[in-house]
Amino acid sequence: MSKKAGELSIFGQVADAIGEDELAQALREAPLGAARMANQLKAVPPQAWAEGMQQAFQIQKFVDFIEQMIRIAHTKFWSSDPYLALQFNDNQPAHPDDPIVLAITRAHRKLTGDPRQPGWIALALFCLGRVIAVTSSKSYESDEWTDVTLMWFSLEKSFLEGNGRDTAKAVLELRKELLPDLPEIIGSRMMHGLAEAAINAGETRLFQ
């Protein structure tokens, strides 16, 4: 782990959050499922992906970006009901004893109780991956590709390949040029991201 990543006061130990093989694999595979150009991407082992993404945290502006997302999400979590996290669109209400609901509730309790909980890093990257995947997929299906479309494709490729430095630079560029409220967009929706993470990685330490 880089010295910079190890000194991130608000997060705790980054490696503890994204260095676990199972959770790193889930983080990498979630956006991969929506990537229409996935066959062009390199296969990156989970540990290598996690280590590569740590390079993003050597860029202070990206650290600030993630910190802002987490602060917003932590505030939202206090007023949110983890039981409702799976209830969106046309989903039927989940049973309170559903293992996924219980996993979400346990993680919600951990994260709400401690804004420095290392799991915030994993969840923040997971939710960032969701935004990248959905936007890239919609851009791919659009009738017209623009320079912005290609920016999203490039960002998705960097993220999936575990290129932390290029991912950070691309995220910051998109925020500067197009989406100044990107931290708010992601941070305010991280409860739904937690639900999706529980479905993908419910057996990992964050959810136990």
C-alpha cells in the first residue's frame, strides 16, 4: 500500500477495504456485467485490480472527491432504512429475514456507526463503478457518439483494468467539464449501491 493511501485519515486502511479478493472481484465484475465492450478488456486478477486502484489515492483531488461522496452518504445513511434499500422500481418488498436484507442491515450499522470504517472505500468505489457502467452502457446504445461518449468509454476501460491513476484523472476531468455535482449524485444514492453490493458480495466481511 502506498504511503499516501495509508495516511488517509478519514478512511482508515484502504487495503483492508479493497484488498480482499472476494470483494475486489465483486467490485470488478459488477460494472463488467454492463460493459458492452468487455471482451476487449484485459482480465485483471482481483488482488491486482485492488492494488492498481490504490494508485488513484495518490491524487489528492481524487481523495477529496471520495471523501465528499462518503460524507454525503454517511449523512443520508442516518435517515435511511436499510430494509427499504431493495425496494425501488417495481421490486416487491423483501422479507425482513431475507439473508440479503440482514446483510444490508449489518453493513448499514457498521457504516453509519463509523465514518472512518474502511468499508466506505469499497462501497464508494463500487458505486462509482455502477455510475460508470450505466452511463457507458447508455452511451453505447445512443444514436450518436461524441467526445463525451469516448471519455466515458475510456473511464470504464481504466476502471475495469484497475488503472487507478487514469481512473482518477478521468473522473476529475468529467467532474470539472460536465458533472460538478457528481459526488452528490453518487453519495446520495449509495444506499442502493449497498444493496447491490450485498447481492454481489454478501458473504464478505463488510456484510457479516
